[in-house]
Amino acid sequence: MSSHPKRIGFLSFGAWHPAGGLTNSAADSLHQAVELAVAAEEIGIDGAFFRVHHFARQLASPFPLLAAIGVKTSHIEIGTGVIDMRYENPLYMAEAAAAADLLAGGRLQLGVSRGSPEPAYRGAEAFGYSVDPDEARAKTALFRAAIAGDGVAPADMGGQPGPAKLAVEPQSPGLSDRIWWGSGTRETAVWAGEQGMNLMSSTLLLEDTKVPFDELQAEQITLFRDAWRAAGHTREPRISVSRSVIPITSDLDRTLFGGDANEDQVGWLDGAISRFGRSYTGEPDRIAAELAADTAVREADTLLLTVPSQLGVDYNAAMLETIAREIAPAIGWSRRFAAAN
């Protein structure tokens, strides 16, 4: 098992639907996201993370939400999983990220990447940007330079560019070490390690080698760590994996989720045969044993738990409380700060 202390966080898509569930509008989704983060902190959960999608009834521009959570909470990490850099202006993003991080007291953990497939055809072009995945990497490099305080624009000298380079403001110390690359393959995990970014591994991988998902993901983590060490980075990297964990403790749970197959799935996504990780659904003690045997969960320091956002704050807070009390200790987790009474 990894020697790193375990952290657990929730990961929400923030989906809403006008005629279904308890999240019927964008306003519902945003307010409930803040409320769930507050409730999760009271339980003792370590992180509140949010997916970022465009052209869909899901959370999109993350920084207003992260800032709102930052001023309503005091301990919990606040992050994204992930921001699609194809849709971003990296310098404006650097300003927004630093401002949100300062409001949160340095608790942002930003997952960035090329992003997952969007419903819009070449959607980033509608935002005025290229859809080239290499452009996402170039934008990430510029964003990271900007939040590190590098000069990114020449000073104006009487209408001419001067020799001095200006940094964007504000700056938030330490944010540079809290950037994660969302990796869907072993190759991109190696690249993330070489670049010195933390690793955020998803519930799916855009490759399949006929081994169980957790073993494939553990191999990805090993390659990342090897690349990190070979590149000579001095700090210890963070690594997260995501899992769908639904403890069955009521008739409602059984009605909604009792039919889950709890098996890996293999399918075609984004031009590649992909392997999707299984759900963990059932009695809490059985889930605890199965998660403890999950190879990738053992290797990661952070487990992100996907939540069914349209079921509302009370349902998800109760689910997180059950996981924290009856499941997470089996993977080596303990509360880092006291739960509220």
C-alpha cells in the first residue's frame, strides 16, 4: 500500500435537469455545490472537486464556484477534475485561479487537461481557440509560468515593447505545486511526471490491455512516479484516482442503485478502445473490503468519490458520512480535521 496518508474527496458533475431530480436549474446546481462542500467539511471529508463541461447542463466556468466555496469553508481542498485547457485563455485563467486561491487561503487543487469529449463539434473553436491537443499542453505551460510569477508580457516603453517582462497579478504562493494533469493513458501520465504536475487519473482510460482497470491504472501510476523521479523533481507528487462508491443502506439506495453490475466496461470512446472502471455498490462492509483490494486505490494518496448530484445535498451528505464512517478507514483514511458536532 502507498505510504502516503489517504485523503478522500467528492467529485461532482453538477448536472441539472429541469424536470427531474432535486437539481432543476443552474442556480440549484451552483448553490447545492456550495452547500455540499460545507456539509462535506463538517463530516471531515478532505476535498470538494468539480467536473468542468461546456455546452451541457453541467458545471462550466469553475472559478466563481471555487471562490464561493473558499469563503464558506476553512479546511477542505477545493478543486477541478478537469478544466479543458482548449477552452481557456491561460493568462486570464491565471488571474482568476490566483484570486480564487487567495480567497480560499491556498486550498485550490486544479486538475487541468485536454479534457473529455464535448457535445459540441469542435467546441473550443466557438470560444475562439484551437482544438489541437498540443495547444492544450502549450496553454498549460503558459498558465503554469504565469501562476509561478514569470514575466509573460513586455512592459510598455512609450508605445514600444521594453526589455522588462511583466507578471500577471494577483499571485498566490504555492499554487504552482497544486496543478494536476488529468491523464487518460500511460503515455500522458509519463508526460505529466516529466512536467512536474500531480497526476489525476480518471474512472476511464483511453486504452485497454485486457487487464482489470485497477491494475492498468496502477501501472499508469508507476510509470508516472518513475518519470517524476527521472526528471529530478524534488517535491513529493500527489496522485488521485476516481471511483463511483454507493453504499446500500436504505430501500431508496437499493431501488436506485441495487442493479449495478459492479464490473469493468470496455467500449469505444474518443477514437480508442477504452476501459471504464467498475462501480462499488453494495453493503458498506463489502465495499470496504473490495476498495481495500483495489490496486490503484492503494497506490494513490487521494480517492475522489463521484456523487449523483441530482439527488440533492441531503442524500449526498448522508452517503459521504457513511463512506467516511464505514468504508474509508479500510483504505487507510482517517480524518485530518475534526468533524463538526
